[in-house]
Amino acid sequence: MRKRDQKKAYNEELSGIHRSPTAPAILAALASGPKSSPEIAAALSMSPDTIRWNVARMLRLNLIHIDSWRPRPMKGGRGAAVYAAGAGENAEYPLKDKRLVRAQSKQRSRTRQLARLHAGNPFGVLIAQVAA
């Protein structure tokens, strides 16, 4: 794509995002401080998919940036991006040390094995947790 075509596509996308009522609402929600997309969706009472789609467009246009990454409460899974209003440098996604991940996985596996071993014992889960 030629530079002029890229600039035209950028300008079209920029004008499209400003015509959308969602983008200004997202910027207003981020004015009170950085938020993740589920928090933005809850604050605006909008669909998380709509928020994620608009946030992706706004990131491409440098209207917002990734302020930091927050770990998810569930096991594994990708961390949640925390967005802030305005142009800025995106925070780098924190990579996990493979040795640490492997050690944690082994520890969880051993705890499950011990829990199964002591399944008939009412204190089996406690024994497995203390032994691990």
C-alpha cells in the first residue's frame, strides 16, 4: 500500500471512529483513570464485544494506549490490558519465565495427586495442601 493510500485509510478510519458514539464514551470513561475493557463495558453498560472492537480501533489510531497489564484471576490465560486515554507508548506484555511456569504446574499436579491419594480421608485435601 502506498503512503498516500495509507494516510487516506487512516483518515477514513479516524473520521469513522469520531462519528461513533462509543469512542467518545470510552474516552470519557478513561478520563477518570485507566481501566480494562470489562471495566469500561460495565461503566458504560455496553457489550464487551463492542468495547473490545472500538478499543482495538482506538489503539490503532493512538487515541488510547495500554497503560499496564493485569493478571487474570483464573488459572492461566492472557493478562488483561489496562487502557489509558491519550497517545502514549504501550506497556510491554510481561512474559513468564518458562521454568517458573513449569515448576508451578508440577506443584499443582503433585497437590492433585496427593488429594486423590487421600480422597477417602475427610482431611485428605488438608493433608495434600500441607504436604505440598
